[in-house]
Amino acid sequence: MLQLNYIRENKDESIARLAIKNFDAKPIFDQVLELDNERRKKQNELDAILNEANILAKQVGDLYKQGKKAEGDELKGNSILLKENSKKLEELIAAIELQQYNLLVQVPNTPNSTVPKGKTPEENENVYQEGEIPKLYDGAKPHWELTTKYDLIDFELGVKLTGAGFPVYKGRGARLQRALINFFLDRATAAGYLEIQPPILVNEASGYATGQLPDKEGQMYHATIDNLYLIPTAEVPITNIYRDVILKAEQLPIKNCGYTPCFRREAGSYGAHVRGLNRLHQFDKVEIVQIVHPDKSYETLEDMRNYVAGLLRDLELPFRTLKLCGGDMSFASALTYDFETYSTAQQKWLEVSSVSNFETFQSNRMKLRFKDGDAKPVLAHTLNGSALALPRIVACLLENNQTAEGIKIPKALVPYCGFDMIK
């Protein structure tokens, strides 16, 4: 959430930057600042009443000490009236602040100045590409046919048990999933991330804190009786560990990682581009999260970007890195890099990771601050990245490594899988 002081001091600049995300912030900013003027007036009135009440309280005490009970009782009556008025003003101020909050949570994060303009994924900026696109043998198949041929994943059984987008992994398919999860977690812990195993259901406050609510409310599975949400990513519970926390400067950076299943309704997703593993309602993902000093966040973003690139190299997958344009960025992000691997059988690039810097957007919502010595606490910066999401990684591994004899397993995964070929 954007800070009110920042909006007040940088209104025009913020409106211009949010326009890059194709968001018209002016109407909301005008309402918020008008409410803030009203809140300030009411606060001044409240301060004056409280000051008068304090003076009266002292006078009442002095009169009672002097034995002037009647005069003291009369002033005490005035003091009670002032307290009633102050309570009404406090309630009014709280109502105004709630109105401000409900408006501010609708405003996305302002994009970094380097974010390219654009409205569609086609306008993202390709900033890096690596790896040879493999040439497949005649008769190569897309992953949804390979998973049937080698009995790795049963999509129809998933439909029977739950519905479309909930596949059942079997045998070596399940082993490959587990191998990738352990591989990603081991790489993360070796890089200094502390492994966390968080809940996969979160409360409403957690959803608002990291920016999934109200923006992605329709895309999240909602357990309505208990008002809990199935997580779309481990970013939500892991980052919320630090909600309402004041850290010490020497604790930064904080580096956490975690594996969870993730759940996304993906409402409105249809067609060939969502076939097989391309888009699921439930999938596995290892997430990395960092909480850092504001001066270090963009340096950290590059470190996280290099880290994800290293994972894709280890898996021997061709990949490219895109800097997302304003129209393709998430609600909470200030700058995002997407990683895509090439699916040779499908002849297209598939997104497998996003690495984002949220600056103070999440920390302001969750009141996550750090304190350097005796200085006043300030907001930390938060970052996160998929390292990695499994479905499209599995799709590309199966498709790109298929041969007439079977599917080769990358060397880095063989110790985790226990086999080097799926035959």
C-alpha cells in the first residue's frame, strides 16, 4: 500500500507512474487527500478538546484540595461532557481512516522508473537469453502425450477426483515432482535461505498484507465458513511471519524459502494454451523471500535473478529473462523479471518464475519495520521469487529431453530421482 505522506508530497509523479500500469489513480488520490484534510481538522479539534480536558482535570483536582466541592463538581460535569465529545471525534476519525484505507488498498504499487510502458505480455522487454533450443527427433510429442505414454500423470483421474486442473502424479512422475522439490530446497538452503514450512491456509489479514486482497479475491479459493484462503503462493504466509514486527537492522537481510502446494482458480482460462501442465489450479512451488534494507533491495533483486538463472542452468533448460511492462506487472510489484523456458514440442516459451521487488508496498500494509540503533523505525523492502514453480518445468524437462529411447533426466536431478532415464 502506498504511504499517505508519499502520495501527498508526490501526487502528480505517482499518478504518472501508475499510468504505466494503466491505472488512473487521480480520482482515488483526490478522495484520499480530501479525507485526509477532513481527518486533520477533526484531529485538531480532538487535540484541543483533550488539552482542555486535561486543564479542567487539574483545576477540578485543585478545587477539591481547597475544599470547594460544589465548584469542583460543576467543572467535573464540563470535563465529562468534553470526554463524550472527544469519544465521538475519535470514532469519526477512525471512520475516516477506514475510508482512506479502503481506497488505498485499491491502488497498485507504483512501478520502478525503469519499467517499460506497455499493456500486453508481447510488450515485455527481453533482457537476457541463454541456452540452445534442442532439436527433437521425428515423432516427438507434447508433454500431455508423454505423461500418458510413460504413465507419469493422470489428468483424467484428477478430473474424476476433483476437476480439471488437479492432476494425479504417479510412479516416476510423482518421484520426479519430489526430486525437483528437494533439489530446489537444497539449492536454496545452500544459498543461505532458511527453510520454512508454513500453513497453506491464511486469514484475510495475511491476504491484505501481501496484496492478494482485494486485487486477487476472485482468483483465490475461499473457505467461507472459516473465512480462510488457500494460498496462491508461499510468499503469502512466509512474508506474513513478519507482519507487525519491528526488526533490528543487524537482522537484515532475512532470507526464507519454503515449499507448498499452491492454489489458483484461474477463472476465465480456457483453450489450448492451458492444456496439460501449462496452467493448473493446484501445483507445487518452492518460493524464496527476502526482507532487506531499502538501500539494498535492487542489488538483492539482481542476486535473486542470478540465483534463478543458476537453477535453470543446472536443469540444462534454455531460458530467457523478461522485464515486465507496466500492463503485465502484478498489483504489488515495483519491478518484476519473468523467466521463461522454451517448450520445444509446443514451440513456445513458458513462464516458470517471477522475481519481484515490492519496495515498501507490502511492508506498509503489514507494518513491517526495522530499527537501526536509537533511530525511528522505518519500513523494510520485501522481495520474492519462484525458485521454481514445477508444472511448466516438468513440461519442458519431459518435452526437451525426449528421445526415441525415452526421456533423459538432467545430471543434477539424477541423485534425487534415483534414475537417469524414463523408459
